[in-house]
Amino acid sequence: MLFAIASVTLAQPTSALRYWSSGELKTGDSKPLLSTPTHLLKLVRVSSAPLAESHEGTSDVFFVESGSGSIVAGGEIEGATAVPNMPGEMRGRSVRGGQRYELKPGAMINIPPATPYLIQAAAGLNLVQLRINVGMHPWSLVSTQQTTLAGTKGRPTEAVALSPDQGRIVYWSAEPLQHAHEALAKKAAAGESVADPREFVSIPATRTHTYNFLHRIMGKNGQPPGVDFHSGNTDIYFDVGGSATLMTEGEIENREPIPNRPGEERGTLIKNGKGYKMQPGGVVNMPPLVPHQSLPDAGGFTYMLIKVNTGSYPWSLIEK
């Protein structure tokens, strides 16, 4: 067992339920989307003269909506200077010794704290940036929700990081994520299990956030996937392929707790809820204590899920 269950206080809602369509995110100038005690979301349109940067207080996740470019991550910042009144924030003119990653629609990258990076645009590069506060309580409670953390014979768990550096750079290029969506859809259509996606994608985990890559389909007799309800984490969805109606709020039919998972409940259907149409490139912020359920369309629905742990120090230091 990788983690022991910790005794923690279950969180109250730390943010609003928000949905952004791909159309909203592919164009427009940089702007904040959402700020919470544990994380923030921003739309970033990369300028022609960006600065190198690093942040001790956050992990940064980028999802490419439109355009093209690259990111150099790792190494050292050349001409590094500290940002006044923002401890742990560094800026500079370039990055020396890092690795270059291609940015095109559908690509993602996870950058741990204190890792220099520089984003360069080639054509109209728009990114969704998720910044995750790294001052957290132990991740053991929320990690139990991640079924793929347990490991299976011959397939070890990917990049589970318990050290203060909060993990490593993890990059998912656009084509393999699309291939994973198509392969999982094919397996599901053949009646095979799609519960463990690590055959296709890396699934890192840290003390503050963890990933899963999920393909949802309607079950036999049109039965949708079950209802999820969490007290210990916010769910961030990045739609990779396919489409679905994401049902939220409302009442949970056949609601029951999950044994040995404090604050975790399941059910069979959301009644009197609100629906959001998910399409590739769409993003959802699903806060704690909000029921949610996917109603996949034909062909299924695939998304990268980031679970953000909800215990934090004040966010005001690093939200600027």
C-alpha cells in the first residue's frame, strides 16, 4: 500500500463550479478564469517576448488550446532576478540547459515547483494554465480515489513523488493523447476493460495533485457511469476526445458512502441537475461537495483528470 489513510478535516467548497468551452479558450487575450485557496486557472496568450520564470510555491500545468510553440523546462534561468515582495518567484531572460517540448493543440505538461521554464509562441499560442498551491496536508486521503495508483503486476505506478520537490516534469504530446483516446474507445467498443490507462499514458502523482486518464461510455441498457461525490479534492477536467453531457448538482439517486474512503460517496443517477456539453478542448473546475456524472455520447468521452488536494496555506502570495 502506497499511502496510509490520514485523519484530516474534510474540506468545505474551495471554489465555484465552472465550465469553459473550447471556443471560449482558443481566442482572446490573457485573463484570469478562477482563483481559489488551492489553485487558479488562467487563459494565457503567449507574448512575442516572454520571460523565463520559476515558482517555488506552485506546480504549473499547461493545456494547449490553439496555436503552436514550445516550452523549454528545467536547467537554469539566465539573468535570474527575484520578484519584489513575492518570495520564491524568479524571472530572467532565458533558460540554459533545459529540455524543449512541442506545444500544439491537445498537448499537456506538468512542471513542478522551482523548475525554470520559458514558453515561446510560433503562431497564436493560447494555453490554459493551472497553478496548484503546494502547501498541503498529506495526500493520502485523496490518493485513495485514484484506482491506478495501486499498481498491477508488471506495470508499476508512474512517478509517485513524496519528496518536497513535488514530482518531475511530465509531458504529454498531442498525438499520443489522441491515440490513447482512440485506442480506449476501440477497447470499450469491443467490451474490454478501460479501467487502467497506463498502457497508453503516464499518470503522475504528488502530495498536492494526481492525474487519471479516463474513457467513459454508456453501459448496458443505456446505464450511465455512476455519480461521483468528493469532499477532499477539486476535479479539473481537460477534454481530450469525444463528447458527453456532464451532469452536476441536483440529487443523487441510491446515494451511499464508499467504505474506507472518508468523504467519498457514489450513486446511480443525478436528478434535477444541470448539464454542460463537453467537447475536445473544454475545461471544467469541479469543486468539492458537488455531485457529478458523465453521460457519454456514442463513441465515448476521454479526458485528463487532475485531482487537486484541498488543504492549503493562503493563496494570495502566488496568485499574482
